[in-house]
Amino acid sequence: MAHNYVLQVTTGSEYDIKTHKIVPVNQSRPITIDTEHITVDLNVRVQSYRGLPHSSPSTSPYFSLPPHSKDKDQYSIAFRFTPKTSINGNDLVFGNDFDHPIRDRLPPGFNTAFRIVKWVVDPGLDGDVYADKPYLYGPAASSVTRLHVGPKVGVTGGDAKIGDHEAGLVFEEGGDQEGLGVRREKGVPESEAARKKHFLVEENRKEWEWEEGRVYGCDFYNPYLDFNDFALRLPGFTLPIMNYWDGQGLRKVQKRSHSLRYTLKNRATDQVLFVVLFTLYLKEDVDEDGNVKDGVEGGKPFEGKAKGIDGHDEEGKKEEIKDGQKLPDTSADDVD
């Protein structure tokens, strides 16, 4: 079934895909989102990518870097962000959410897969997949694979371009001199594994602030989600998510599009900060230039299509994503 579809990745400061920019997958130049709440620079990489735009490289030099080459990582969502108001460490969350129920669409083996994901990927992951608007979030402080704390530059973002690399945004666990001092002051361990375990404790999260005007670098990656076969490949367990992606398993007729969304949000205010949306379109619904045809179902909860790369519309006029514009608990003891 996967060979009938083509993948497109979009991003924006809200859920509506019509407000999104198309992400240039595997390109080194980050795409930027700037709102009243946050400034974000974003890179998305997918190994052996065969999606849109058609000109996208099939891979990135990122996957040749350690540890990605050894671990055979399949994708990365790397983002550099500066909050414009401080957010408590217990309130900033990252994960998947939906605007419609999926409880009747969950495949056999979902509960087993979820337990394995909590074990090998994100022990802090929690949520309610049976809700009318289901979600699976983890605290960002423990969920991101790498966390780099940078300098305080002010709400404009300044010139602190931490993580710049020929492959795009590449972050090491830790921080610059100032950021390492912040981590030590708050008792945050130096290593990735110890930092994740530290932030599984609620009191430790509450002691942490994502500070207004400070720049942070985050990377979320793993070898488990295969975007070519659309399968979740966990140790000893494989789940063919294409059969159930956004409800396909219940349909006798192929759905015209399917979507998986990653969200960074402040759960205290319910404010979405940015989203990354992976959408599958039937190949017949994409023209030879790689444009999604008008009138194609976006797939609940997304209807319509995104703007071009960096917000270019059909006339090539650039539009920035700005707020107000209508542009297109697991215990720490559970962790080794």
C-alpha cells in the first residue's frame, strides 16, 4: 500500500495545514517560524526520502555523523528555539496529537507497542488515546534526544546561532559555557541518559525554566519509525502503521491522505508553539511538478494544502508565519 503514496512534511504555528510552510526535507538550511510566543529554526531529515518536493535529497550528511550512522537512525526533527515568555519545565510538552478520535482505529498490538515505546524511546510519554482529542505527550525536557542550552539573547533571538553545521542544525548534549552553568545551577546532569532520567521526576521539572530570551537546541531522532515502509520497528515487534495511519484500516476504499503530527506546546495555557506534520498523499493526487492538486482531501483534521517552501504561494510571493495572520508519569526508577 505504501508505494501508492508520497510523503510531504509541513510546519507551522497552528494545526491548520493551510497556514503551513512546506519543509525542505534533508536540506541544510533551516526553516523559520516566528510568532509572539516563540522563534524556531527547524530541520527535518528522513533517511532514504522519496517524498515532496521531488527535488529533495534522498538523505542528509546528518545520517553519516555519530551516533546516527552506527544506530541507523531513520529520521530527525531538530529545532533551535527561543521562548518569548518563560515556560515551566513541567508545562512544555512534545509529542503526537489528533483533533479527532482514534480509539476505534487502534491496531491490534497497540498496547504492546506503546509499552515498548515507553521502554526504549520515551519513558515520560503519557496521554489518552481514547479521548475525543487523543494525545501522547512527554515533557520536552526528558523527551528530546539531545538538549543543548545556549546563551540568553533576548526575545528577538539575537545572533546566537547555536548548532549551525554543514548538515544543518546539529546539537551536542550540554550547552555553551553559559548554558552549562545554567544546567549545573539547576542540578541537570551532563549526559543525555542522566538528563532524561532527572526530568522524569516532576519536582525536577518544576525546578526547570525554559527561560524567556534564552536559546535552546533540541533534536528528536530514533531508528524505529520507517517512513518508507510506514512501519514502527521496535525491538522484537513491528507494527505496520500504514494499515492504520489516520484510520486507513477501517476503510475498504483507499483514503486520499493520512497525517501524523508532532506538536510542541505549553500545556498550562494550551498554547501550540509549533507543529510538524507528516502527510501522505495518493500519488495520483500530486501533479508532475510535485504540487498537491486543488480539492484533494487533506485528511481529518486537515483539509486543504500547505503553502510552498518558505511560505511561497502559487505566485511565488513569500509569506512569513506570524501569529494573527491567516497564511497558508513514568518513574525515574524505570530508566536504566
